[in-house]
Amino acid sequence: MKKLELKPRPSSLLGVLLLILILLSACGGKKNTAAKVRLSSNERALMDSLYIKKIETLRPEWDSLCEARYETAVAQAVDSLITTRLEEEIRLRARINQQQ
């Protein structure tokens, strides 16, 4: 069985470099490209009503997630506080022992 050796051709290498150059130039460009949008009062009212409707559908889901995670979050917070206080106590005891 014959092994194939793949050697990059200068033309394919040039093509890849050209493609990279094009992609990089497309990603660069203007620094301040933020669109400035001014909404009318009707558009703002519509956006507010859409936002409120979406929040009303998401709030029960968020509440259930909070309730499901509450016990775990409190346990982790308590463990973290206890660990911090124990480390602080060890440092203080070591300092007292060095001073004596």
C-alpha cells in the first residue's frame, strides 16, 4: 500500500492566508458600532407590555428554581462561613503562640 504525502502547495497556503486576512478585516472595523435607537412613546409602551408579559410567565419558574436551590445554597453558605471562621481562629491561635 502506498503512503500519500500531503505537502502544502504555495497557492493553497496563499489562499488560506487570504481567507484569514478577509475574516480578520471583517471582524475589525469601526469601534463605535452601537445602534442608536429612539423609540416613540407607543413603541416604549409596547416594549413595556411585552416585558411585563414575559416576566409574568418567567416569575413562577424563577420562584420554583429558588425554592429548589434554597436548602443547598444555605448549606453551602453556612459551610463557607464556618470554614472561614475556623481558618481565622487557627491563624489567631498561631499568632498568640508565636507571641508567647
